[in-house]
Amino acid sequence: MASIRKIEGKHGTAYKITVTLGRDALDRQIRHYKTWKPDKPMTARELNRELQRVATEFEQDLMSGFQADNKQTFAEYAAYCYTIREQRGDKPQTLARVRRQTARINEYIGQIPIQEIRPKHLTELYKKFSEPGACRWQVYALPAVDFKELIPEGKTCNDFARSCGVYGNLIRRLCKNQPISRQNAAIIEKNLGRKDLFSLTGAEKPLSPGTIRDYHAIIYTVLEQAYKEMIIKYNPAKRVTLPKKKRVRESKALQPEQLKAVLAALEGDPLPLRALITFFISTGCRRGEALALTWDKVDFVRREVLINQSMIYLPETGIQSGPTKTDNSRRVALPDETIDLLRKLWAEQAKNRLRLGDLWEDSNLVFPRWNGKPMNPGNVNLELTAFCDRHGLPHINPHLFRHSAASVLLSNGVDVLTVAGMLGHSDVSTTLDTYAHAIDEARHKTADCISETILHKNRA
């Protein structure tokens, strides 16, 4: 039976409800507590009736197994759910994203007890995420001064970068008046002792509906775990109206003529870059998959590679190799031209090992840095940007080669299952949704083929 005690405090009158259920290992009574306060004026009779209802409901919940007196906040319980993700072996990049997004969520609802979270709290949160200025991740720092003039006479970009505490590529970007991340801008200003070097751009953007849905997925997972563990009676995230999902955009792709122009521009560039870009075009693999490829996974006889690893960079751990995005492995056939470039690259790396001696780190990677160490995936984008600038080409990123390879194959009649396997899609529907335009083009070619080979003859 529940007992009720009246409490007089600074903020009015409240009532402490105590329920005793069983004994612990030391034979002490196990007590559960709930504090209740009327939310409106009541007569003595109404107050007594409501108190009895609340006390009875509290006792019944406890007897049914619900943790009705659990006082954990959303932030505390989300941290517990994060440890569950770690124990089940979620990928490092997934854990990093969840950790980053959970910190943002906690700014708004982190201090609310998890039992008190209602759909209204989440609706208000998603509304704030839809307001201008909510998108922090696409806010970049633009140079407000001429960085070329900041480099001391006789010093290189790399020398100046070391004094700024960043990589040389960042200083080269700033010398070209290109944006960098706010975090790196803060590091540079701190090391140079100035606060006038940058201006922010993109600060007025809201979060996209897709990103808001990503945040919702994390909240949903936390609250669903609380529901499973009988801390809450229902998952409030199930009762929220989410922003409308935008239609999947048609993936951009380079046309065969544009790909040929890229290959032609590569002729005068260093062999490692030529081999890497040609490999992207030939295989459609992801950036991290190419950087994690080792020589023992290259079969020169059968002209194919085994892709089963991916290289990632996280600020907490640095550059590391792990499984592919979909945790699968696949073999991808290579054209003769790509195989020839890889043979030349193998020979060049052998010479570099002898030339550099102890400076060379034998990582056995196909596409390492100049000294054999793993390459930061972000540096590939920087090299491609520099390549495009040198040759007057439009901006290209590694993923654009992936889309281009898939589009070329599908539009020329290669079946979807084969292309999905080459790309490493775990579900063929992903390929169908992403490359619907190329598949439609292939369908028209099929109709033209029937017309030319069968129907046209009959008309004749």
C-alpha cells in the first residue's frame, strides 16, 4: 500500500508518495518514491481523489515491472545507449556521428527526465532545427585577409602551416581564397594570436529534412530502448510528424566525353595520381575503399581486385582501416589499361622503397602517401581540386567518378545486379533508386535494338 506525505516548500505544496516492494539482499525494504504536485487549484475532495489515483497508478506500474521512479535524464540514458552501440560493434564513423549528433540533441532536451519527454518536446526541437542558422556543419570560414602576405619572406606554405598548427594544404587553400572549417580557422587564429582572419559563410542555413530525420533516428533509438527496458510506457518519437522526405535527387555523372577529357589531362601528371583517378573511373569504388587497397588484393593474372576494407579518418583516432560501408567484400574486374598503370605503380613504389630507405613505411598500400604511410581520405579531394585547377576542369570529387562509372554501365545495358555488385550496394534497390535515369536510357536502347534487328526487317 502506498503512503503519502505532504511537503511544504518554496514553490508551494507537493506530495511524496512512497511504495514499498520486497526486500534487498541485506533484508532491507526496497522503497520507491514519487513526488507529485497539483498543476491547478483543487478542492480538498478533488485533491484527495487525484492523490489516490496517482498513488495507485504509481504502485501498479511498479508491480507491473515499470521503472516508474527512474530519474535518468535523456542525456544520461543516451550515454548508456551509446555504450550498447559500442558493445555490439558499430563502426567507428557511425559512433563518431552518433556522438556528435547526440551532443547537439542534448543541448535542447538533454536535461529533461526521460519519463517526462513528450511528442511536443520533439516537435519543438525539429522546428528549431528547421530555422535559419540551425545548420552548423555547413558553416565555413572564409579568409578575410590575403594569406599570401602573412607568409614570412623566405618561408614556404608548409613552414607557415606548422607555425599555424595545421597542414600545408589548408594554407594553400587560404592563399586561393577558398573556405576551410571553422575548427581549423579557430586553430590558426589562436596560434597566430589574431581574431580578424576569417568571416563565416553559410550561417543562415537550416538543417535539411533528411538531416532532421537523422537526428530523429537517434532520439527514436534511445527512447525505444527505454521502452524495451520498461522505463517509459510508450515511445513518444513514434507520435511525431516529421518533415516531408525530399525526392531522391538524380545523381550527377560525367559523360564519357568528359571522362576522356579527364584522362587526357592526366597524361602529364604524376603516376600515383594517374593510377588513382583511373582506378576510380574503372571500378566506381568509394574513396576509402581505394585508399585501403593493398597489393596482395590485386590479382594481375585475373585482372581483378578484392575490395574488403575502407580507410577512414576520425579526429579522435586519426587514419585507420576498417570494413567497407556495407560490411561486405567484392571482386571487381579491371580493364587492361588500369592493370598496366598498376604494374607501373608497383615498380615505382619498389624504387621509392630503395631510395627512401628508413623513411619509407611498408604499409603494402596501393595508393599511399609519398613515404608509404596511409593517406588521409580528405587529401584525395584536395588533390583532385588542385588537378582541376591546373587543367581548367570543373570541380570533381571521387564520388562523382563512382556515379559516372555506374551511369555509363547501366546506360549501355549492363544489368543492375552486376552494377550493384561492382559498387558494393547491399541492396539492389539502392542502385535502382540512385541510377533510375541511366536505367531508363538503357530501356530505350533495348527498344531501339528490337526495332533495328527485328521489326525494321519486317517492315522492309
